[in-house]
Amino acid sequence: MGISICARDVRVIKGGRQVLAVDDLEIGPGEVWGLIGPNGAGKSTLLQVLALLEKPATGEVWFAGRKVDYRRILPWRRQLAVVFQESLLLNTTVFNNVATGLRFRGLPRPVIKERVERWLKALQIEDLADRPARGLSGGEAQRVSLARALALEPRVLFLDEPFAALDAPTRAALLEELHHILEATGITAVFVTHDFTELPFLADRVAALQEGRIVQTGTPEAILWHPASIQLAAFVGIANLLPGEASLNGAGPARVRLRGGTTILAGTRVKGRVVACLRPEEINICGFQEGKQGANILRGRIVRVVPLGGQYRVEVDCGLELVALAGAAQIRRSFMVPGREVMVTFPPEAVHLIPA
């Protein structure tokens, strides 16, 4: 079973510059946390501090309600395991790689054999046990790296962009398997990712970092649909960031007058200068219908349709530029071609307002 983690008043200084400042972060037993943010935001530094790989200049790290004593750190480190982007495998067999940490800890041979075989099977690589690790594919190597970490039976698992170098199908399969493993074992986990689409697969909670500070914590849904800053909104894939002026009238949705004069309704109740955030997935495009009325129904013209793997990016000029995502079935409709007049709709609750 996993244990709780707490970081308080943590500061990390590198080259005379503060690169991390975390006042308070609490991770519950068995929770899975994602750390996201742009390059240089401090994600990997925070993970290294929590994994006891880097001692902060000031501050405290607590495990299971006990403050870590850096003079006696080995007992704590033995409860943790780390998986990096590079698999860092030894030039020996898959079996020996997975067994390495267990041998260092002096476990009996029967225990080592049982654990290694169990985790090779759990990660579907038991057929690779006698293969040289250096000849594995990227996905196979990362499975071995995960098996090596999990065989230690850690109470906390740290993962620093472990799937970044993998192709999309391999990454999706590993994410699904790791989700089931963490759910079944109850291990506390913290992972760093640049890919916000990984968050719903794994994370219970997310910490978003900018310039070395945590700017928002919450569920993946809260971070992806209701980000706390404009910079974070752009990072998590909100392509429609629309400046405007919001006003309130009674208890209903906020009314937002966008630049160019278009008015839309928003679920967030704030007033004043704002940026309206609208995820492309929330936009529906339909054929033009004369006289159709309702909240957030805009008349526009398709400008471009760009393939993105299994989806399409659809750019629409509605007097303001909007970006929507459409599936193959939608694209096959006759009106989904550049130059065609269309109607664009989205619910008020899909519009999140950030004070500007």
C-alpha cells in the first residue's frame, strides 16, 4: 500500500537562481499525481526532490507523516522506486535487469525468482526473460524498466516522462497497463509528463507548474477544462483563447463581448476583462440553417481542415477565428469543406473565463 507525501516550503537553487519554490504539496496514500508544465517549469526538479534524489536548499519532505532526515536517508529510499525516460538497462539479460535491485537488497534467491517472474508476466514480457536487454525495442525496454521498479514493491513510484520516446500505440498500451497495476497495488505514484493527454489515463490529481511554482492543483478534468492561467490554458490544448469583456445580469451565465463585437455566454461567473477559454472538443459544427437561434450559435465559414491522425482540426471564421476538432464521420458530411457556410455551436458551460 502506498504512503502519503508532503513537501513544505521547499526551495531549490541552481547557479544562484531559484528554480523551484513549493510552499505546500500533499499527496495522499495510494493517489496518483501528474506533474505538468512547459519546459523549465520545475517538474523534474520537484520529482527529484520528492524522490530524495536532490536535497532542497530549504524546506521539508515528509513520508507517512514523518519528516525525512537526510542524514539517515537510506531507509526512506528503499521504499521508493524511480523510472526515467531512458530505460537505463544493464548489458545483461532481461531477467537479470529486473533482479538487480532485489540482489542489492540481499533477498533470497527464491524470493527474487518469484518476484521477477511475477512482474515479467504482469507486464507481458515473460518471453523476453533470457533476451539481452540491449537488443530490445523502446517499448520492450520501458516495460523491463517498469518491471525492475515494481519488483522492489515500492510504496511510492516516481516516473519522469517514461513514455515520451515511445510511439503512440505502445504508449497507449503501457498507460493502460500501468493504470491497472497502480489501481490493483495501491502504490502512491508521481509522474512527470509534457503530454496533457496522458493525465486522464493515470492521474487522480494534477499539479501544474510554471516558473518553478505550483499554479494549480486539481483533478485532470479541472486542469484541462478550467485552467487557472492563460499560459496553462494554452499548454493543455485550449486552442480558442478569446479576449473580451464580461458582464453579469442576474443569476444566469456571464455575457462576454469579444473583440470584433461577437457576444457569447459563459458558465464562469466573473466580470471585467477576461479571456474566454473554449476547448476545440466542445465545438459542434453543423450545416447552415437560416434563422436558427439560441445561446452561442455563430454563423461562419470553414477556412481549413487539417488531418491530425484520427481527428481533424477544423478552422472556422465566425468574425473571430475558432478551432474545432472533428472525427472522420463528421468530416464525411458534405458541408465540412473549406469555403462552406456552417453554424458553430457550443454550450455556455463549456466556456471558462480567466480574468485578464
